[in-house]
Amino acid sequence: MKLIPWNRDCVDELVSLWNKELSTHFPMRKELFIQNSFADVNILEQGSLIAVDSNGKVIGFVVSKMWRENTQVVMDSKRGWIQVLLVDSEHRGHGIGTSLLEHAEAALKENGAEVLQLAGDPFHYFSGIPDEYLEVQQWFEKFGYFNKIDTFDLINNMSKKYPFPDDSSATFSILSIEEKEELLSFLGRCFPGRWEYETIKYFEMGGTGREFVVAKKNGNIIGFCRINDALSPSIAQNVYWSPLFEQEVGGIGPLGIDPNERKQGYGLEVVEAAMAYLQGREIETIIIDWTILVEFYGKLDFTPWKKYGIYLKEL
């Protein structure tokens, strides 16, 4: 076994290995892998490596990230992420995974990481380690990682019609491109950090506003809900695994309401509006990713679909 640098020329082999091991639950598309594991500027190439056998065949890899984006958004510069670590099942038990992990951890520490997180990175695949792979959770625990919290992906197969909320003191609409700066200002004020960053990247990648439902009062934005489908400018996290479905899949989230306007029902109403808009686009199944609000979304018939453990390690 030999470790070689992270190399886009290997993308077909990397995707093939992913699908050999994970496609039952998480089928990978080449364009998604390139988007999340090569195009993201936060990739730490020093800590991202490929394991090959004596014939040069890819048998494992690890992708590491640190916050490297040049933007006004403030993110945790002391956190390092291991986006994915995967070893071919035919080559496990020989220390390949351990070697990949040790190299990734050393590179992250050398670049200033004080806390390591498994998944949950910018342009992540998972919020944590999927419960489909409990043995992987146990493996990482041996190296000092601990489960901080469990999160869920939720699903609604849309077996009924969801009406647009019409008895509200707020109005709901699809964001126009002319409202871009107002939305960014709202996010910077009320939700600085990851959601603000993801929205900036959305517009950088060609977004026009059709992926945002906004709630307004007196003409001002007081809340938002992101919606995604196959026509979105990038492959969004809540539609990553849409190849599992024969029907059209859409995504909802994140969403947020101005702290000064909460406890008036606007959160649930903006989700209702989002569902109505997606149904109008002939979406038949909706996924909500990375949430702990199971009871809240259950009010609109969403149920748990996937579960993840968020694992951290302090250096």
C-alpha cells in the first residue's frame, strides 16, 4: 500500500470505490463528488490522500478540510473536518484506515485545528456518521472521537396536497434576484455564519433566487426557507441521495425567522409555503437534512429517514 496526493485525475476510481461500498444507502454521482471533494476551496490537500495498492489501484482515501474561504463570513478557524474516510472492504484490517486517519489528523493539527469533526464540513456529504455504519462509529471511538449529538434527515412522500398558507400576518414569496442584497443583509444580521456563507456561495454559483422562499412583514424580510430540486445551480445537501428514488425529489432547509418575530407561527408557515411551491414544481418527495427538530417538522408529516452521530475529537 502507498499513499499518494489528492488527485482529480483519480475521480472515476474514487467514485467507483464509493459506490462499491456505499451506494446501497448513499449513491454517489461524479458531479457531486467533484463539487464537494475537489471544487471546495476549504479542502486541505495536505491532509487529503489516496491509498493505492502495488498495481496503482485506488483502495482507500481520506478528505480533510479547514476553513480557507476568503469571505467576510466568520467561521471557526480552529475546527478541522474529515469529510470522508473510506477503505475498500477487501483491504480492511491491514491498517490502511488507521494510516489515512493519522496523516489527516497530523495535517489538520499542523494547520491549526484544535477540534476535529467527522463530516459536517462546508460542502459536506453527511452531518455525522450515518447509523447505517455503526461499526464505523465504534472504530472512530477507539481513536478518541466522541458522539456529541444525533441528527436526522426527514422525509415526506407527499401523499396529500399541502395548501399555501393564506391566513397569516406575513406574506410568502419566491425571492427575486433584486432582493439578493436584502436577503444577505437579513442573514448577516440574524443568522451569521454557515447559512450566510452557503447563501453567498449559492449566488456565486449562479443562483437567481428561485431556491428561497421569503417571509415578509410590512415589505421587509423576516424569515426564509431554502428549497432545492434538480434544477438548482448546485447539488444541494437535501437532494444528494435523490438517485435512490424513482420520483422527483426536492429539499427543504435551512430555514430561519428573525428572533424578534418568533413564536407567531411563521416558522411552520414558511415551511408550508415551501412545500406548496415544491408541489407546484411536481416534486413528489421532500427531504429535510441535518435537523434535530423532529417534532416540529412532524406537524407537517415529516418522519425520520436517516440518523447520524456527530463525532468530535479535541486535540
